[in-house]
Amino acid sequence: IYEKYGDGASVDKRQLGWSMTKSWLHTLVGRAIYEGIIPDGLETKLKLPEWNDDDRSEMKLEQFLRMSDGLDFDEFYVPGADAPNMIFVEPSITLNGRLKKRTTSGTCFQYSSYTTNLVSRYLKHVFELANKAEEYLSFPTKEFFHQLGMSSAVLETDPQGVFVGSSFGWATARDWGRFGMLYLQDGVWNGKRLLPEGWVDFTSSPTETSRGWYGAQFWLGPKSNPPTEDEDLIRECDNVFPSRIKPRRDYLHDAYPQDCYAAGGFEEQAVIICPRANSVLVRLGATKEIAVNNRYFWNKTEFYSTVLNALH
């Protein structure tokens, strides 16, 4: 282990992962599938009670994990917008009743914190149906954090008791690293399988129309065998969800060596898993990439490519 901390940070300090928490929620789903709590796995239909068996109830879990659900949500962070309201003002799934589908194809990737929180709501619903609502609240600690020795890890809930899987996961750098090691080891920890066989491959495989940038609740670097994408379908999805083309994620393919993938937070927090180098990189600095007169104060492409290529 090599580690370095800035002023105010330390080996014992919990730090917020923001959207890296999405990858935690994804891991909880994998645990639930492996333990038989979600017996139909990725084919499960998310029949939430708030949806009253309308067309949204026909969408499958895989579509949500890949953020291809087509729901009418834009990831904008301005006062009054749905995203900050969901995270900071309303219960995280208050939008359930009013957000309809913008597209019926189920193939348009659209990054959405709302989608992750819907999956968290569904996981709670599964426990409620089994009359085990309290077990939902202990599930992350018992079946995920404790299994890996992540003693610092905390996952917050909203006022309705739904884990805010989009945003509010806290842990020390070492515990974020333990999480990354679970994926580096193909979902096995100390010889015990925790995630279904094939889960890591599913996680790190590109989602259709994402331009190869996104897998399942993880961002992707370049693939050694990239899939061929339908450019007409990509343009169609850009028209349906204009916000999905901004910001571009080209730096992922410029900065990461082949087959690396990452949990990522909006202030450039990252847990990057690189199987070819048998390495995990954790970065928790809250540093945005800012350029003044074409001079970068912190260039994320240069930083990640320098560190990760040194590991390779």
C-alpha cells in the first residue's frame, strides 16, 4: 500500500464519496442476488408500489443498473432542479409518482442519480414484501461492509428510510480501497464468494449508447476489445436526452489504461480498478479540473494517466 494525505485528512478520517456511492448500491444488489433475496436476478421487473403497475413496472433491473430506464430525469444541479431537490430537500424517491418515461426503447443511456435511488427503493421493497424491513437497514453493514472489514463505512438514508445510494456513502481511504479490491478479486474476499459469478464482467462491460464510457454503476476506461456501437441510435438518444452529451467523458479513455474501470464522485473522487496491473487507486481529493488561460491547476487526464501507467 502507498498512501499520502493532505492537510486535514488522515488514515482514520471518513470521507464522502458522492457518486462513488452508486457503485456501493450496485454491490448491494449483487449481494442480494447472490443470497437469493432477488431470485430473478437482472431479469427482475421493478414493480414499485408507487407505479401502480403502469408501463414503468415492466422495466428490468439490468436497465436500471445500466441507467437505460428512459425515465424523464436530467442530472442538473441548479436551484429547484429535480436532482438537488431529490438529494437535499425531498425524500429521495418522492419523484416516483410523477416521473414518466421519455423513451420506450430502453436503450438510451442517461446518467441519473434518480435511477440509482429507485434501485435502492426497490431493494427496500423486496425486504418489506418479506416482512423484513429492519433487515434492509442492516443489510449494507452485515452483508457488505462487515464482510470486507470496512469498519468506517456509513451509508445514509433519506427521511423515509431509503438508502441514498446515489450520493451519501462515507468511508476512510483504506475502506474505499477494500471495496475496490473486492472487484479486483472478481467478487471474492478471503476465499469467500460475495458477488455472483460474472458480476464483475457485467459491471465492467459497456452499456449500449454510452460511447463505451459506462458499464453498470461504474465508469469505464478503454476496452481491449471495444464493441461496435450504432451511431444512428447514439444520435437518436442524444436528441431524446440532450443533457447526456454534456459533460463529455473522453478523459476516461485518454487517462485510463485498457480495461480499467472506476467508481467516480463529482469532485473527482475515484476508486479505479485496473485488473491488468492488479491494482486499485483511491483518490478522495475534492479538486475540480480548472483551467485559466489554458493553464490547468490540476489536470485530471495527466494525473490519472501518469499514475496508472506507472502501475502498468
